[in-house]
Amino acid sequence: MNTQLIWLLCLMAGVAAVLVIMLQLTLSRLLAADDIKKRTARRLAPEVRVEQKPSVIDLGPLQSVLLRAGFRVSGARILLQAIILLATLLAVFILQGLVEVLVSLFFVITALVTTWRVKFERQRRQIFEELPGILDGMLRSISVGRSVEQSIVNAFSDASPVFDPMVFRLKNAVSQGRDYTLVLDAFARFYQVPAFTQIAIALRTSSRFGSSVKPVLFEVAKAIRSQQELRREFMAATAETRFTAIVFAIMPPGLAVYMVVLNEQFSEKLLHSEVGHTLLMVSGGLQLLGIVMIWNLIRGVGRG
């Protein structure tokens, strides 16, 4: 890499940094002005009765996907990160070419999907680990004479932040006298936790027919605890197999990047010839197929 190319990269990085700063300042001013307009409009507007909305989790497609994995970011931050990513890909396209952009995009998408999936499964595991204790708290609260609604709100309010989206809607539904079991059904679909559907069915049955909800909650907590014990035993028994599968999924792309970076002649033929492009597409497809197959083999570990 010669001196002129280094200066060009530094110049482009400086220009990109200035553009990002200017864009951030512009966005902050626009958001502040929009916030002032909204607050002024709320103060001047007459009081109207707001129509009640159903107790379901509806945060928009992208925000809903991010929330499932525990990412709580603002729209401005998402836009800024997307602009930085597009600027980086554009710089790679100008300096290297289309093939390098596609390879970079493949690795970026793979990293994002893997990160989201890992955090999503971590959220689900945390829900399964805390749910038996929450149900025990509900049972103790019901035993001392509190209502079912107050018991469920207090139990989930004392839990970890992973339940915050549900607790907010649960409190609103209980305070307004609406059917709060819809919130549990929505949370069950949101995180793919069937135990919440069982709890919602038990609460609806108890509310309509007057039956006791305590035996059902006790059995659900007992089933989740036994499931977690089996999961821990299975995780310990398959630790070496899962580690080997992860190594086989990561090593081929890592070795490919290592060879391309160190061997300039190899990278030149691979990135700037039709045979190299064909080889990249075939190897990338096979690698993606292998990752999908390995993921299908190990993704059931620890799922509810």
C-alpha cells in the first residue's frame, strides 16, 4: 500500500467523520424542534378521550425485532449506524470493487444475525430461569389474601428488566379493568415461551368459572424447573460437541480472510478474475449451507 493511497484513505475517513458529525448535529436539532412542537401542540390541544387499544406488543417491525434481543436503541441512533455502515461499504466499493463489497456485506449480515440470535436465546433462557420464582411469588401473594391481578403485577414488577415491556402493558390493563391475559399471550408469542400461554389460560379459566388458579401455577413452575434441570444436564453432556461445531463454522471464513490478507498474489487472482469470483461464490454458498446445517443441529439445545 503506497503513501498516496494511505493519504486518500485518511482524507476519506476525515471527510466521513465530518459528515457524520454534521448529520448528527442536524438530526439532534430537528428532533429537538419536533419535540418542542409536539409539547406545544399537546398543551394547546383540548382534552379528548383516548380510544383504548388492545394489550398486545406492537412496537413496529424493526424496533420489535431489536426488543426481542434486548436492544433498546433510539431511531436516530439506528439511522446513524446505518449511515456509517453504508458509508463504509461505499468506501470499500470505491477502493476495491463490487466483489469486496459483497463479501464484506455477507460477513456484516452474518455477524448481525448471529449476535441477535445469541442475545435472543439469552433473553429466553433468563425468562425460563426466573419464571418459576415469579410463579412462587404469585402463589405466596395469593395465599396472604391479595387478588390475582395485584399478585401478578407485583411478581413481574420485581423481576429483571427483560419483563419490562410486559409489565408496563400489564399495569395499564389491570388499572383500566381490561383483559390482562392478552398481554401474557402476546409475550408468549413475542419470546416463544409456551408457559405464558398456559398461565393465561389458567387465569382466564379461574376468572370465568371461579376455579382456583394455584394448582395450575404450581404445576407450571414445577414443569419449568424440571425442564431447566434437564437442559443443564444436556448442556454439560454436549459441551464438547457444540464447541467443535462452532469451531468448524468459524475456522473456514477466518482462514480464508487470513490467506487473502497475507498473500497479495492469491488475493489478486481471487478478487480480480472470473475464476476467483466463481470460487468465492461456490465457497461462500457451501460455507453458508454448512453454517445453517450446524446451527440446525445445535439450536435446540436449551430451547423451551
